[in-house]
Amino acid sequence: MASGSTHARHLYHHCLLQLLLLLLPCQQFASHLVDGGGIPTTLDGPFTPVTRAFDRSLRQGSADVPLSDPRLAPRARPPCPEQITLAASAEPTSLWVSWVTGRAQVGTHLTPLDPAAVRSEVWYGERAGHHLRVATGSAEVYSQLYPYPGLLNYTSGVIHHVRLVNLTPSTRYYYRCGDSSLPEGGLSDERSFRTLPAPAPDAYPRRVAVVGDLGLTGNSTSTVDHLAKNDPSLILMVGDMAYANQYLTTGGTGVSCFSCSFPDAPIRESYQPRWDGWAR
């Protein structure tokens, strides 16, 4: 099995487990839609679960957005961090910050980037512009290698992971991530997040969004915009985000059935740069 697919699957299972642990205080929460009344928050519950039949008129396809689209193009030049992502940890006093530096490569003879050549730091604090605390983490590079002529290999940018600990629940934090030792562009712009409340019978995430099969299509943008508009405290991603394995290693156009479109392919191929566009 290709190493890139294994890495992605392990990372997905890790993140899913951590998010499910955080959702334990919300066991009594059940999603409920009120006709004409919008979507209530958990503070309005608990609710009796409601099941509704799927509206098949909504099953409409949407073409993949090309990587040349501004929504998927790199937003920062190396060594500045990009694809900055937050992930819940096992308790509300900790949080994972991940990002990528450098550029991924696609070709036949590739030299992977050195993850030890750049630091993994997160500078943070409770006041905007005052990042007095620093946490360090680890970095890695993964490669997708094919032993077949004509198939292109892939090696990623440097993927950084830093876990922040001893955070205060229900608190706004401001942070920058990257490598502070670099003379210019080593740290990201300032961003912020709010920690989840401490578990208690009357304290839990105000609103939890659950979404899956987002892909990288035109519909993905409207779905993400809808999520952002509802301002959830936590988003549970259940997978299938980029569909990179619907492509040949040379890129091109994605297909709905790989084996149908490419019956002579020696192995299920994947165009890994599709993953790189997802977190942008």
C-alpha cells in the first residue's frame, strides 16, 4: 500500500478519535430542525431525535475545482506557513495546531525536504499581539511512491504538528505558528481560536457541526460557507475531503469510477496535490 494513503488514514483516525472524546459531554444533544425556526443550539435542548427522509432532488453533482483556482492555490510563499489547521485534543485544555512549509513535489526522481531544517513553534497568548508563550512540536515529510513506469511520485512539504497544553477552557487565544529563527516570513500572521468549555452537565459546545464527503467541488465552497455562517464551536469531519484517488498521478480530470475510466492502470493511482489544496 502506498505510504501516502497510510499516512492520511492514520491521521484521519487519530483526529476522529480526539474529536469523539471531546463530544462525550454532548451525549444528550440531538440535532433537531424546527420548521421555519432555524437550527437551535445545544442550550435549547435536550431534544428528542428526529429522522427525516433524504430529499433526492438534492443529489446534484458538482465538478472538481481545478488547482489553478484561487481558492486552492498556495496562499503563502516558503518559508511562511500555509494550510494552518486546528484539531481538538483529548480535553478542552489542549489543542493541536498543524501547518505546512515548503512545496510539495511531483515527478520521477525527487529529493524530499528535510523536516529537521525548520522549527515547529506556536507562539500564543490571551491578548492580541502578545504571544508570550511558546510550544514546540514535531515535523515530518511523507512520500507517495509507485514502482511502475510512467507513474509520477510525490513528496510532501514539511508537515508540522504542535500540541498546546494547559489552556484555560472557554478562553480566546491569539497565536502565530512557524519558525521564529528565520529572518523573514518564518511566522504566520496572527490568528485566534476559542477553547471549548470544561465538561459539565450544563457546559458543552454551543453548536456542533458534522459534515462529510466535502470533496473539492463548487458545492464544497457553499457548504463551508454555510458552516461558517452558523458559527459552530466544533466541526466533526467524517472523511472523504479531497478524492485525490479519483485522479491519475499526472493530474488531469477526476473521474467518478477510477477502474471504469482507467481499466489498464497497474494500481489505484492518486494525485496527492489535491490534498494540498484542501486546507487552503
